[in-house]
Amino acid sequence: SKDLKGAMEILIEQKRQKLSSVEKLDEHMDFASQLIFAQNRGDLTAENVNQCVLEMMIAAPDTLSVTLFFMLILIAEHPTVEEEMMKEIETVMGKQELQS
């Protein structure tokens, strides 16, 4: 847990450095940037920012796996949808071999 927190702090500091050196700020505005600016204004603490970024990093794989699981269940329960998906894949890919 300490290693992960340390890594987050490093990533946030790298992002902070990048934001301070860019010419066009609007091209680099994302959620992490918004958090950093909220901390600069005093709306959030450094710990708040670290926790939000950490949750963004670790939540995505979990929610993605749950979403994929339910998507696969629904496809399996609806064979006509699966057939349509396979036809579309064949139309787009042609004779090319599928890759992960």
C-alpha cells in the first residue's frame, strides 16, 4: 500500500510539473489536472488528490471486468445477437485472423 501511494505521489508530481510547463493548458486539462488545480486553490488536500487518482487507477480494471462479464453473459443468452456480431466481425475483418 505504501509503494502504491508513493507511486501515485510521483505520478501526480510529474503531472504537476508537466502542467507548469505547457503552453496551452486547455490541451492538457483532464480529471487529474482538475484535481491538482483544486488543491492549488485550497479546495482539496494533497491526500484528497492522491486518493482520487489512486481510486481512478485501481477502479477501472475492476469495473471493466464486471462490465465485460455481464456483456458476455448477455451475448450468451441472446444467440441471435451473437450471430449478428459474428457477421459484423467477419464483414469488417474479412479473411484476416483475429488478434487480441
